[in-house]
Amino acid sequence: MLEDNALYLKIANEFFLYDKQVGLKLQRKYRELNDNAELFRVSKILLTKEDNVNYALFVIENIDKSAYASLYISALEIYTRGIKNLY
């Protein structure tokens, strides 16, 4: 299934809201495929979920900051708050 991108994306898109690892893997897959529009769509949704620090870190490290400035800023805010809460 992992070699069939269409099947993988179909299934991962059905379950990424219910499983943190699937969400992170879906972000990675869209990054691998250089599909910035889908990476943006999925990341925007994931950043609204609880326990979203890992999603935010992925966005910070992987999103095109100039093209998706608002998402990048949101991710920075979420990540900063999440790290601050750890201390």
C-alpha cells in the first residue's frame, strides 16, 4: 500500500484526524510529493487539533514560509505555547 501513492493518500486522508501518527505521515507524504497545496490543507486542519505541537514543528521545518506565511506564523505560535507549557 505504501508504494501506491493514490491508495495510500486515500486511506490516510480518511484516518488522519483520528490517529496522530497517520497525520504526521500524511504531512510527510505530501512533502515528499511536493504537493504544497495538500500539505497546507492537511496541516491547517491538524493545527486546530489538541496536542498539535508535533504538527506545528513539522510545518515550521517544512512549509514554504513565503507562500504560506499565515500558516507558518500559526505554527510558530502553537509550537511556542506548547514548549512553554512543558516548563
